[in-house]
Amino acid sequence: MIAVMKTTIRTILFYDRFSCLGKKCPLNCCHGWRIPLDDDSVRRFRREKSPVGLRARIAILGTRQPAFGRWHLNCPMLDPDGYCSLQKARGEKFLPDTCRIYPRDWANLGIFVERTLDLSCIHAATLYLQAAGDPEGGLAFREETGLWELPRAGDNDDPEFLQRLMERREEMLMSLSPERIPDADALDEVIFQLADDGRREQDRCLKLSTGGMKRIRLFPFSIMLLNEMMSTFFYEDGLKWTEPRLYRMCREYYRAFDPLTEIEGQRKLKELQERYFAGPDTPGIRDLTRYFTYCLIRRHYETYEDYSFLRRIEEAAVHLNMVFLFELLALNAGRKLTVEERAGIIACYEKRTWHNEDVLGVLIKQLNGRFV
């Protein structure tokens, strides 16, 4: 049984603006994913004697890691009218934890809880983009004391290390403040410095000596590195059915760059980047820095368990560069980078990588092979 505790709760400011769009959502989270089930939900479905309970029991796959599978690529509990049969029959509290919480995300560190939104949800990504004009770029937190009943993340209990993590995050956010990042070169320099600092911190904590890192460009990635990443199973034919929007985005990449030599591809990539940074209707370096920062904010405290300081910077760098690439491809295809367009890019990219360690891992491996 999970104990209810009184603690400090820190919440990203646009968090409370979220409410599910339901069947109106243009990138529904009930499509293309297996839905992991918590033990309490499995027991609840097994006790439920109504037709919806029978339907849920039939839909459960696996025993060690039970989940709802995919029937015709949709969650089997999704009705033809676009609504969840579980919620219609028994209310929101009857849903599995995954469905009830998503896209709300949280990290419970014991002395405080931090809440953010998961941008693999297109509506959450829209709210994140719309908050760019808010104070501190919309990345500020409100702080309050409240009751919390969800379990603590991990089992580390080292208050000195946690304090160091808190200080380190403040240092990183300071280095990424907009006034310090005037252009792509400055962002590249900051990212590399954060990676190098993270490697040193990681070595110190784990008592390792991994040596220095090769100085490569971490923003923007070269066409060779991007091509290596796109040639992994990040892209596969199955995306045509599971994630059709991402599939089309990947096909745009191959149409634009496959016919070109490496030199021609790098030249084309540079031309697109110059259009992006010169265009009056494009987001620019400030917004790209903001996305990199939000990636760091969301994953930073995972380091409390795995001490992977460098991995957190690598992940954020990969997310930044891949989203930037797909925005460039949208420009190349003649589409304007509206909030709706960018939210779709972020959401379908993050749906593929943020919750899929295998896919993200192969992208990180390509980066590691070049500079570690």
C-alpha cells in the first residue's frame, strides 16, 4: 500500500492547462502503442463482472508485464465513437494508471515532487509551445506544499548527492539562459561543455577515468551523423501503420537527401538551416534552446538513480537535433512552422523515442561512436 505523504510539489506552469481532447485529438495516444497495465488495474479488471470487464480481460496480454495489445493498431478498449469503453462504463478512476496519468509526468525524489507534461501528447506539446511567451520561457515552476500518494522514484537515499543534482541543474539552466545563446555556434559550445562537465561528474561519482571527448559539433549534427541515425530502426516500414505521420516525415528526409552525395547533402542541410534562422516566421535559436532545456529538465533527476550525467546531455542533444531536422524538412516541403505543425513534429518524434529505450539507445550509440 502506498503511503500518503506531505511534501513540496513543484509544477511546471503550463501543467494545469492540460485537459484531454478525447476523440478530437489529431494524434490519439490510443493508437499505435501497447498500454502497460499496473497490478491494481489487472486485479480490478479480473473482478469486474460486466461486459466491459470481460472485454478488458480478453484484451490483456502477458503475465510478467501485462498490457493491452493493439487490435487494428488501436487500443482494444477504444470504441468506434473514439471514446474509451472503460471510462464510459465506469469513470476515469477505472482506467489503468498509464491512461489516467498520461501525459502528466512526475518525479518523486522524497523531499520534493516535480511535475511536468510529456510532449509525446500533441496537446501537451501545443501547450508547451504556446507557453514560450510566458515568464522564463514558460519553464518556470510554481511551488506548494501538498499531499502526494504516488510511489517514490527509485530507492537512492543520498541527500548530499540529491543536493548536488539540484545545484547542477541550476548551473545548467543558467548556462542556457537566452541572453547567453545568440546563435547556433553558441548553443553548440554550451552543449559540448555540458557534455564534458557531465562526463567528469560521472567519472568522479563512479570512480572511473574515461579520458577526454572528441570535439565534434553537437548542434546542428552533420548530415553524415543524421544519416547514420535515420538508417537505424528509428525508421522502419511498420511506421506506415503505427505512426503514419512520422513515417511521412521520414520519407521526406529520404526524398530530400537520398539522391545527394554527402557533400551535396551537407550543403543542402546548411542552406535549410540558413533559411530557418533567417526566416521571420521560424522559431529561431531561442526556441531551440528552450526545447533542449525542457528535455534536460524532464530527465535530469533520473541521474539520481543511474549516475548517467553524460547520457542526459546526449539524450537532449539527440532530441534537439532530430526535431530540428524534421522542422527543416517541413520548411523544405513548403509547410509553415505553425504551432500546430511543430507540435505534431515534436509529439510524433517523442512518441517514437521518449518511451522506447531501444530506439533511443541506437540513436545515442551513433552519437557515442563519434565523440566518446
